[in-house]
Amino acid sequence: MPVRRGHVAPQNTFLDTIIRKFEGQNRKFVIANTRVENCAIIFCNDGFCRMCGYSRAEVMQKPCTCNFLYGPRTKRLAVVQMAQALLGSEERKVEIALYRKDESPAAQKSLGQ
């Protein structure tokens, strides 16, 4: 059965391979298009949707910085570091507090390697 993607994701076997690989590892993830403004999210898996409380339709086309998940304990420095890493295509480890749609804490995760 093919993997369902949003209508904005181009047909791409590379993306299909990434999605299939990570879906089987019980991971929560998004895939973004770096060629458009704000690095828009073009795919999010069901695990990510369950974690954040948003539907796939609500997540699609939002910036990959996931600013819709920021809340009162999200540190500004972490936001800046993550944005710099994304813009510079750098690998960086950032600890950031994220919130669910209902404003409860979703996770405090270390993002990156």
C-alpha cells in the first residue's frame, strides 16, 4: 500500500524511501521543503500528529521550525539556534520545550544529532 502524503509533496521515490524507513521505527517526524519560504512541512507521520494533537491537514504547509508548538517554557535561544541550523543546513543539537494543540507540554526533546 503506498504511503499517503499531502497534496503538496511531489512524487519522489527518495521521499517514499525515507517515509517507509522511519515509519517502521516508531519515530515522530516531519519532512519539509527547503526550497519554499519558511521551509514548509510537506509530510508528517501519524506519530507526530498524535504527539502534538494536530491533524495532518493542520500541520501541512506550516514552517518546519514548528513554531505552532512553542509555548511559555520554549526558550528563545533554542528557537534561534534551531532556525540558524535549518537556514544554514547545519547539524546541531538543541533542547526545546514543545506544546500540544491543547497547550499541554508535548515534549522536551533534544533535536538533532
